Amino acid sequence: MDTAAYQRGIMDAVSNPLVEEVDIMSSAQIGKTEIILNIIGRHAHRDPCSIMWLLPSLMMSKQITKSRLEPMFEVTPVLNGILADKRVRDGGNSLDFKKLPGGNYLIMAGANSPASLSSWPIRILLGDEIDRWGKLIKNEGDILMLARKRTTSFASNKKIVLVSTPTEKGESRIYPAFTETNQQYFHVPCPHCGGMQVLKFGNLKFEYDREAIKGLTQGAEEAEEFEWKRKAIAEHIHAWFVCEHCGSVIEHEDKHDMVLSGEWRAKFPKIVKRQGFHIWQAYSPFVTWAETAAEFLYATGYPDRMRVFTNTVLGELFEEKGQRLDDAPLMERREQYPAKLPEKIEMVTVGVDVQGDRLECEIIGWAADGENWSLDYRILWGNTQLLETYEQLEYVWELEWERQDGALLTVDALGIDVGYNPSEKGNTEDVDSNVIYDWVESISKLHRVFAVKGSSTRVEGVVKWTRAGKRRLKLWRVDGEQIKDVVLKRLRIDPGLPGSAHFPLQYDKHYFMMLTAEEKKLKAGRRVWTKIRERNEAVDTRQYAYASLLILKPKWGHIKRRMVEREVKEEPSEDGGVTEKRQRLRVKKRLKMRRR
Ligand SMILES: [Zn+2]
């Protein structure tokens, strides 16, 4: 099966003289580039005119020219010989400009370079991946508007074709365009009852071998890593559709024939001038239903992955549900931790936020899949210009937690913020970061301690070190936006799922108010984390604890732990239960204050 079955209707719309605009909102992997190539090939052959193929960047444009466009002209018999000899300089065949018969041309352009839009009039505008054309500027300056203007001299026979996987509400260009069309969806017949229907994600059912999947998804933090695992994971999944008419099971092997006998049906058939098409991965000849289910499993529990899944697999707009995160439901989730912590906790890190008169310090236990347990939150009062204030933090290396398998968890790393800026917070006293560096230098001989500093600009790889002044010490710059995207969005995940957070009973309302003190707001066209309440230290401690985990890059599943020493003789109690002494070996929490 190729993409021809659903391409046909799209091609018909493009060649229909009554149609002025065709907007295709889709997932990835459905053969969008073939559609565009077909349009170009058809016109170059039968109806040469001025065409522009506008991609997100000039680089992508050049790549696709070399890898797809030029080969098409070479291997297609009716197109062969249409383009001029590339070896002839100024012969009208360069990477971004190709002469077509009758004084016409094809311009290959990048949306990142408005200059490449040139002043040439365009009859056919092919806007490719328009939601990746940099940020949307809603008024006049938007690149889509500029590109549309190039077609104005062909009022009667211009054609605008826009293709994209959507992004999110307020940022997407393809979504508003699609909503103004006749909105066609591809209907396929049920192999059992013949009932025509759109394949809806809600009707995709699957069952899988939980254990096998667990091994494969574990550690698949990076999207690329998952990409090559997808097929392997899919082997453990059986996925099928349920017919919305007769309820029968539709197996994947039926897909081919169903798509072949499918047809486009419009939601608003009276609209002719603007035709819209929506199609997603379930129809794709390149991806199986089981692979789609694998992608869903990979995204479940991770808001960021779910966003990607919604856009690139379902081809749908992502809408964040409930922008504001309330403190109350989070507080309701507090729980009494078991005496022995879950085995899946493999790492323990500490995040420390520095204020003028205190340190705020949170200890978090992490599992490989991002599920996390807040273990301790303390405020350590003291003048933060004095070394002894920082020495109070050394209590964290006295702490031990026993895990269900008898392993002892201790603190693996601590990240302390060296970016406290008193002038920003109306504090006239300066905190000399040298004091923090002194402490970090001395304590890091014994323990893993990182000097971290939040950065409002993008940090490649999220955490990256530079030198702290003239010292030998590493200063870790952390990308606050990206880290908050992970730790704060994870607060929305239901308890127990990968990435979800656990909180102990003793945390008070104040803690949860701090933790929910930031939300994403639009600032200069970019959505950034913004304080909605003054006190937000719990956001920062969590941020630095997570940054420390990223710096450590743990080898999940291979971390060796000391076991609880059973040096105490086990005195069998009368009922054979756990002895008191053994119980005393459990969670030890001692605050050791050292003062000089
Ligand atoms: Zn049926």
C-alpha cells in the first residue's frame, strides 16, 4: 500500500479550479512530502507556472532539493529534461531556483530567511510544516502573511497549499487555517459490517506484555532512543480498532484494504474554495497500529511526550488542560510513606535555595522513570554571608533510608544555588557568592556538591558547566525553563504513574503554595514560567535537586547500594514479628549542627 489512497482526494482538490486553498493538518509519517512533490511534478509537466516551496529553514530546503526534488526530476520519465543542466552556471538550475518551461520557475525557500521569499510573484504557494516556521506573529509581520502576499497577482488562479503537523493552541498556524475549510476526514469501511467511519484514537485498543515493555521503556529518556526501540516494543503489543457501528474487532491486517476503499468526507460540504484534510498515523502505510500504541505508552505520564504524541502521531492540536495548578489537590495527595521506601527509588539528590537569611533545602528520591518522593524539606536559618550557615546543610549526609530490599539510600548529590541576587529581591545586603564557593570547595572533597546557577537563556543539554571565576570549581548553568517544564509539569501526573511526585504527610499548606507559585504565561510571544506568588522556593529546591540528578547522569538499574548491616542479633520475638532493634535501623534522621 502506498499513500495514493488518501492522496488522490487531496490532489483532486489542488487541481480543482474552484479551490483556492488546501490546508492539510496531519501527523508525521503520512507522506506529506510525496504530496508536495506530486503537485510540483504534475504542474511542471502539464501546467508549468510559478511555484514556491517554502520550508521551515533554508537548510531543510536545500536538503530536500538534493534528496527528493532533483531525484524526482531525474527518475520520472515525463519530467526528465525539464530542468536545465545543473553544470551550466546561471543556467537556471540552482539549489533554490529552478527554471520551468514557458518562463516559469520553482523557488525553494526557507521561512527563517524572509529575504528568500524574494519579490517574484507566485501562483502556487506550497507552505510546508508551517507550524515550525518560527513563532507566530499574529499581526502583519507573520511569515505566512508575507508568503500569501506573493500570490496576490494571480487573483483568479492562485493556489495556496499549507501542510503541517499542528502545535498548540495560540501558536499553531495550520489549526486556524484548517478550521476555515470544509474539514474533510478520511472514512474507511469496517471489514465486518461495511460501516464507514473515521479511525479515532479512542477506538484503538491494545493489550501488551507489561514485563517485556517495562524492560524496553526503562531508561528510554531520550526521544531518539525510543525511536529505535519502537519496533521492538511494538512486538509485545497487540493493537486493534473497534468498529464504531458493529463493535467488531478490526485487525491491523485489514488496514490495507480498508484504506484502499476509503473516501474523504467533509464536515462542511458547502465550503468549496477552501478545502481541508485531516489525517493521522493510523492510516499510514509506514507505521503499524502496535507502534502507535507503543508511542502512546511511551508518552503516558509525561506531559511533554504527550504533547509530541498529540501533535505528531494524532495530528491534533495540543491544549493544556487547566493552566493553573492548584495547591489543594496536591496537598490532598500527601501520604504516609512506608517504613521502608519503594525499591524503585535509586537516587537521592538535594536542592538548596539561598535567601538572605536562610537556606531552603529539599531532599528527593528518584526512580528511573521519573517517579519521585520528596523525603525532607527544611529551612535552615542563618546569615547566608557566613560560612557556618552553609555548614548546617551537612546534616544531609547523616541521613539514611532503608529500602524494601534492604539497601540503604543515602544522599548522592547536592545542588546549591549560587545565583541569589539580593538587589532583585529588595534586600540591600549582598550575599557574596564567594562564601558559597568556599563551602562548596571544602565539602566537595567529601561529597558530591554542585554549584548551580539558573539561566534564563537556553542551555544546550539543559545543564552545562563553566568555571566559577578563577577557581577550579565548576559552576553549573541550568536551563530553568526546561527543568521546570519537567518538574512542574510532572506535578500534574496522577500518583503512581511514571514521573509522578509523592509528598509526605508532614508537609504543610505553605509548602504546596510555594510549589505551585509559578505558571506558564505568554511573554513576548514565548510561554515562560512566571511567578504568580512571591514565595516560590519549593520550585527552586526541586529544580536544583533535579539539575543535580541530570549532572550525575545515573546508570539506572546498575546502581550498587550498601545493604543494611544485620549486626544486631535477631532476637526472635514471641509472635515471630519484626524486632524492635531492627525497627530502629529504619529511617534515621539526625540533625547534626556543627558550629565553629
Ligand atoms: Zn463494523
